[in-house]
Amino acid sequence: MEAKQAYQEKQEAQLKQLNARIDLLRAKAEEARADAKVEYVERLEELDARRDEVKARLERLESSGRQAWRELKGGVDSAMAELEKSVSKALSRFS
């Protein structure tokens, strides 16, 4: 398997796991009291924006050439780490 493809599949799998964790937060928000719901919504909007950024970077990576993907990899790694950190922080906040 080509390094680019393996990397991309790994990142897509990680994004899928993070999406499941975001969905868990969304379900908790549905059950939250009105005052807590506002905070949930704010966090979810932040997570959605970070997730969209990761998706966009992955799409650019997918369409990149053999050499260019290595340059894009750092941006994907950084965006994924920020999303992971934000999801973990939100889950611990609302647990």
C-alpha cells in the first residue's frame, strides 16, 4: 500500500471515531437542561467547525500529487490533533 493511501485511511478512520464521539455529545445535548444546552450547542458548533477543517484538509490531501501530500500532511496532523483535543475536553466537561 502506498504511504499516502495508508496515511489517508488512518486519518479517515480516526475522523470516523471522532465523529462518533461528537454524536455522543450531540445526544447528551438533546437531554440537557435548557441552561446547559446553550453550552453544549456552543461546543458542538466549535467541534463541527474543527471537523469541517479536518475534512477539507483531507480532501486537499486526497487530490494532491505524490510529492505535495507530504507538505499537506503536517496541516492534517495539526487539525486532527486540535479536533481530538477539543472533543476530549468537551466530553470531560459534560461527563
